[in-house]
Amino acid sequence: MSTNDDKTPLDTIKELGLARERLPQHIAIIMDGNGRWARQRNLPRVRGHVKGAESVRAIVTHCARLQIDTLTLYSFSTENWKRPREEVDALMALYVENLVRERDELMANQIRLVQIGRREDLPEDVLRELEKTESMSAGNRGLRLVLAINYGGR
């Protein structure tokens, strides 16, 4: 996720042929299709979620480099609790793993994590790592990374 290289955000924008004033301030992504991606490759659904988490790293890096103000990732809706227990447990373990692993990068790159959605029903370890990362990154002034977990449309 490191955005600390020799390129400035302006270099990246120019390299992509973009005008700074035409870039969005907020990008929102509904993270869907990981299970289908895995099924098409005869892999377990969980492998699709792992691959999706890898894609998130690249997306966050590019948004930070482009100085996008906010990136919202809709990653686990209240409907997702209906999935098989094994899959839900694997998704929750992925949250914990990635929150811990990426924490130093978030801090180094001034990325602020904010969770939206219902905190109730989230496993204790997920909630603990979310709160720790939110607290640690609260003063960061770069990209605002909004992670929608346990959200619903109602």
C-alpha cells in the first residue's frame, strides 16, 4: 500500500492523463463478485475473498496517490450473515488479519480509517482491531478510508 515513493500525486495524475479538477472527491465501491471469481477458477469461495482483499490494497494506494478525499468500501452487508458459517468466519478473520497487517502503512501514508455500519454482532476481535486502527489513524489527514461492515439498506 506504500505511497511513499518518488512520484508526487501531480506526477501520477499527469502520467494518467487526468486533470486534477476532474477527479472525484469520493469513490465508493461495492465489493462484490469475489465468490464468482473463485468459482470460475474452481477455487474455494474464500480464496476469492482473499484475492479481493489484495485488490483493495492497490485501490487504496492509487486513491491515496491521486489525493482522493474519501474511498468507501462496501464490504459486508447485514445480508452476508446468511452465508455459510465457514465463509463468514473466514471473512471476519480476513478483516482482523488485514487491519493488523496494514496498520503501519495506513499510518505512514496518513490514511484515516473509519468504519460505518452496525458494530453490534461483529466478533470481538474484529471490533477490537477496528477500534484500535480507527483510534490510531484518527489524526491522519490523507485519504479517508471508510469501511462499511455490517451495513444495511434500511
